[in-house]
Amino acid sequence: MYPGPHVTKVSPQFGVTKNPKGTILDISGDNFACPGGDCSKIGVRFTNYKGDQIFVKGKMSSSGTIQCTEPEYPSPETLSVDVSFNGLDWSNDAVNFSYVDPFVLGVKPRLISPRGDTKLLVEGFGFAATGDDEKQQIAFAHDYIPCVSGGKTATKVYKVLSEMQVQVDSFDQN
Amino acid sequence: MKLATGTKNIGFEPMTVQIRNPDGEYDPNDIYIYYYKEPTVQKQSAEFSYINEDKMIIFNVDFGWGTENKHDVFRDNANLTCRFSSSKNGSGIIYTDAFMETSPMGSMKLKSYPDQIRCRSPIWESPEQIKLDVSINGQNYYGDFPFTMVDPISTLRLSPLSGPIDGGTLLTIYGSGMNASIPQEVEVLVKFGNIMTQPVDKSNITDIEWSDDDYYEELHLTEKLVKQANGNWDDIEDKKHVDRYSGAITPNISHYFDFTPPDVKGAGGVIPILIGENVGINVTDHRENSTSYRSKIED
């Protein structure tokens, strides 16, 4: 008998659906130990709200966390993440990983004040409140190229109203 | 913060809003937004509205059409709105839809661009001084003009209720709001059906307060008509202050029917009597091909 694993954190907590960059997830927790020193059966399980499951192989890192490749997933949703060291017994700690794939369908209003005091309501799907301002940013683009200000991409942090709506301040034109 | 694309200021070029994904990339889309040059909105055409009417209000506007504000972009994307804000109650705000129009109406066909915004006043709860402004996008407002909601204009009773078709009967109209206009000189008109209007001589308006007995006596009603009057007693009761206007002269109905429509059977009958004011809208003269269509400045 040995104590079962518990997952406490997944990093990063958000990813894109097709994972074009092959992002590696770092899963930390308690009681992470390979039984009998055999780490060949480490697995990571992702479960969606319907109970559908995706299994990927994991490996133990030198810092004692489990690493796996973020699996591709077809839609922006939140899945719970569990680990197993023997392929049979899984943690069950409701630690989540979210797929964020923002897609814009509409913006209101379409005419904006040069003073920068127009609040834009962006509608679409795949928005998620990440709690991380770095990940909740918009840019204005012309010919698909983000505008710049002071040599850097001009961005604003948006507020997530729902998975289908976000609100963001506009830029001052001048 | 000066927005630029490359080294060029963004100006009034179409733009899109791109959302950054967790990989740090901005996904493109084709939903365009536009900065606009702020319009110059002149004071509205009327300073007041009766609280029970939806009055046409006209703002003359310099939209700055040209390279900055493009008419087709406004036509497709503007959300024109009038905002009526109560001074008593911060949450007492009513929005009404507005639209762009050329003046005179019809000159759009002659390639003129809009130079007016028009909207209608809302039904308001009680008389008060309010603020009125107008928006291009439904969010940023211009104007902050004073506007007054005044007593409702209404017709409660007429006396007498009938008269000869030759006209000339002096009519007494009982109602409210006839003296409420701002400024006081604004004409109030009486209209008999669709026949004609005549301005009310405001010196003939008196304020009265009725008791039950006075009410019936004042109206010179037969017993039969008292029954009808009873049906509208609530109207009277709600309006302790009532105006009495004696002076509208009934028009010559037979003369009117002689010229339009010409073949009407008989000239008697019931006609509605309206009381209100004119809103001046200019309409241009124009003709199209051989089918003549002509209009001129009308009520």
C-alpha cells in the first residue's frame, strides 16, 4: 500500500485548442512517487464536463513534477486534470486546465469616439477569465497587423463577461 | 497614446479588434470598427415637448463628411440615439432611436449628404426640466441641451358637440397643456379632421378648476350626454387644472368637401378635432421622368 497522488496545480492553466507550439504542461502535487521506481506507467487524464476522457503519457521531472504535452482538443472548454503512477489509480482533485481559443464574431459599437472613452463589447466564443492580465489582452489592427504605440504593440486588458462576451476600453485616437 | 500602423498614424482607417490567445498571438478577423471625427451638433429644433406626445426633434449637425467621416460607413454602422435624462432622478433616462436625414427632405436624391439627426421625444412621467443629447454610436453623447417636458396637451371636452356644416360655430375646448409651451408664443393649432388648422388665440385661454356640479353645468350637456361625460370623469379628476379655450371657429365643411374629395356623399358627419402644434420639415421639389411628383414646404 502507498499513499495516492494528489494534484494541486497545473501550469500553465490555459492553452489553445490545437496546441501548435507543443506546449508542455507542468503538474505539481503531493505523493508523486513511482511505485518500485518504475516510472513507465505515469499517465495524465483530462476529463471534460460530459465525462469524455483523454489520456496522455507523463514523465517525472527532476523537480518532482509531472510533465506532459497539452493534448489537442476541438473546442474551448475546461477539463479536469488527474494523474496516475500505475495506470489504474487516479487522483481526483478537480484541478482544471482550460482551452482558450477566442474567436470574434462581432463588436459593438462599430463607430468609436476619438477620445478613447468608448467601451467595446466584443462578442464571439472561446473567451475565458484567466485571472491573468497578460493573457486577457486585445489589440487594434489595421490590415491584420496590430497597431503600435511608442514602438510596442498597443494592447488593452479585457474583462470577461461570459465565455461569449468580453468588454474592453478603446484607445485614444491621438 | 498615439496609435499607429507602421510609422503612419491610424487616423480614420478601418480597424479590427484582435484578441490575444494563450500562445501570445493575435487571431485576425474581418469585423471592422472605425474612429469618427466628432460631429458638431447644434441645439435642437424645439425646447419642449408635451409629456404625452412623441414629438419630432431635429438637430442640425455638421457630420464632417469627407475623408474623415464617410457617409457609407455611418449609414452601415451608426447607432443613432437620443438620450433624455431626468434632472430629478439620475436613473430616469430614456433613449429613443434617431436617424440621419437631409434637409430639405428628398435632397439625398440630388447627392446631398445628411445634415440632420431626427428623433422623437418619449412619453414622460411628469413635467420637468431635462437634458437632451444625441449619439452616433449609442454610447458617446453630444449636446447636453436643456429641454422641458411640459403638461400634457389634451382635449377633454368640446362644447357644443355639433354645429352646422356652414361653419361659424364658436367652439369651446376644455383640456390641458394649451398654455404650457416654451416659449409661450409657440402656436397651438386646432384641426378639424384633416381640413384646416387655426391657431389658438392664447388670450382666450382661461384656467379653471371644476367641482362636480360645475363640470356638468359648464359643459351644457343634455342628460344623455352626461352619461357619456361620466365615462371620462377619471380624465377630469386626474387633471385638477384644466384650460378652457373659447374661440375656435368651425370651418365651412361643405366648402371643404366641394374641392376635395369632390364626389363625397353629403357633407355632414363626425369629424375628429385635434389640438397640437406644427413641426416644420422642409421638403424639396423634384420631378422624376414624366411622372410628376411635387411636394413643397408643408406642415
